[in-house]
Amino acid sequence: MAAFDEIPDEVVLLILSAVFASFRTEYLDIVADTGWDRRAYKYIPPLTHVCRRWRTISLNYPFFWNDIEVVSVHSEATLETLLERAGEFVPLNVRAYSNLTRSKPIFLPTWLQGIFREDRYRERVRSWDFGFGSGSSSSFDGVLRELDVRVDGERDEAERDEADSDEAESDGADCADTDRYTLELRKPWSQLEYLRIEFEKSPLYHWRSNIFRGPEWYPEFPLRLLAHMPNLVRLDLILCSLKFVDDVKTPLPPLNVKELSIRANTRMEMKVLETMSGSLESLELCGPVYLGALPDYRVDIQYPDYYEDEEGNGEHDEEVEDEGDDEDEGNTRPQPVIDAPLYSAVQRPNYLACNVSERSTASRR
């Protein structure tokens, strides 16, 4: 430690900056792959308060303080402190936490909106996590690179029956019950690269126990929304799906989405994947996703192979490969043709794996 103590703080800070930047990038990649969004590195600052030197270093490293979580209406002073320590140049990642967005999503604190509508902060916000309907994203549509939105999807039976009735009358219309959620997305999100939409309190949250039932009701967002996001590369949908709406007057421009993940037992039109096929490289379907109008036309689903070792302990294979034709052709479900440059079929040991690749063939039995 004596040799370490002789190193100037400026040099230690440079070393720490390089290591931390690498760690942060790797950690966020893990978050993106698993969907687990608790940021472990936010606990680093308290650990650096073990001595005067580490405190000096931590207070002078702005990337320790640019991930901001607003957890209550009493966080104004804390927010100002974090903004001060984050300096004037680093990007800001902001989460308006659950008790502000779920119970009363349209009433974000005015002081929070006011601070981030100042140019010196607004132009630095790169990631914004909020509840639909809050109106809080309206100032960031030209600067955000990551957007994480949550929707309270609970509806009573009367609303659900009414929506089903409306859909039966007009299959070509936009999903009316999601219009109120998509108003804030109908903007020119010119810099947005990652979009995650999650419905909470959806009708089917114990989907594993209902795995062989038909597709449940989930909100469908118009695919046309992506036309406002020319640089969008990754799209994650949790307990919701996409709906293709044809518009002859305004053709859908080419999309740039390379990674698509849908986690729901839902139905999705094959036209959605066909429209995205020009850019789609990775497709992740966690749960049965029915493609097309008929319930029996669906992406084939397999459980990871299960076996017991010599001691009788059950284990799962880490990989499940598509072996091509099933030995029992009578039980083979139809596979869709996806004309896309897919470089990875889906494999999640913790989820059901679906075999979707360029080798897939379409058939009707």
C-alpha cells in the first residue's frame, strides 16, 4: 500500500476511469441480455468512502453519479447534489422510480421536469426510464439514446370485452386501447437506439402454468411507431406485442431494428416479421408466440433437454439445437419462413427456446 499511496490522485483517477468504463459497459450488456435492471455499480460510491483518498477520488469521478434514481418527491436536494457531482459533460441516465410512475404516472414532480428541461441538463440525458402518460419524455425526443417505459396494463372485464368487440368490427384499425400509451412515442426520436416497453399487471403473468393454452390478450403497439425511430437497433417487448397496420398513403420506411425480443404468450402477425426482415439479425421469443391468424400456426417451442446424472440430480442442457425434421412428423408444428439475416437462434436456459432460423420451412398439415 505504501507504493500505491505514492501515486498521485490524478493518476489513480485515470486508472479508475478506464476500469470503471469497461466494467460499466460489460455490466449493462449483461442487463440487456437478462432483463435484470438493478444496477450494481451504483453501490460503488459508498464503498469508496473508506478513507480520505478514496473519498477524494470518488467525488471527483463524475461517472459514479450520473445514474440517477428519483425515489420520492423529497429527492430534490439529492438530485441537485448528484447533478453537481456528475459535472458538466457526462451523459445522464435517469429513472423516475415506481412510487412516482405507477400510482400517479401523470404527476411527476414539477421540480424534476423543470431541472431536466434546462438545456445544460436536457442535452446530456441519454437514458430515461418513466411511466407512460407522464409527459416527462417530451423534452428529450431529440437527444435520448435509450428509453425504458412501463405501462399499467390492468383492465377490467368490461373494457376487455369492449376492446375485443371493436377489434372484431375493424381488424385494420390501430389498437385503440394503446393509443393513450403511444402519444409520447409519436415523435421524431432521431437518436433513439434502444427501446424497452413493459406492461405491468398484465392478464397473464403466470404464463408458465398456461403454456399450452391459446394466446392471451396483450396490448399490441402499431409497428408504424418505429418509423419515428430511424436509428433504433434493439427493441424489447415484455407482455406486449406489435401489430401491422397497412397504410397505402404513407408507406412504412425501411426499419433498422437488428434485435427483437418478445416475452409474452401472444399472437403476432407474420407480416410484422416480414416487414422487419431486411435488418433483423437476432430474434428472441420467450414463450409461445403465435404467428398468423390460426392458433396452430406458431413458432415451435422446445424445453431445454432434461436429464439426471449418476447421483440423480436433474440438470438442463445449456444449449438446444434445431435438429431439423422431427422423427414424428405428425407432431411437427408448422415453422414460418423468415427471410432475414438471422445470426442467432434463440436459446435461453431460463426460458422456453424457440427454433427460428433461415433453415425454417413453412408447412400446413
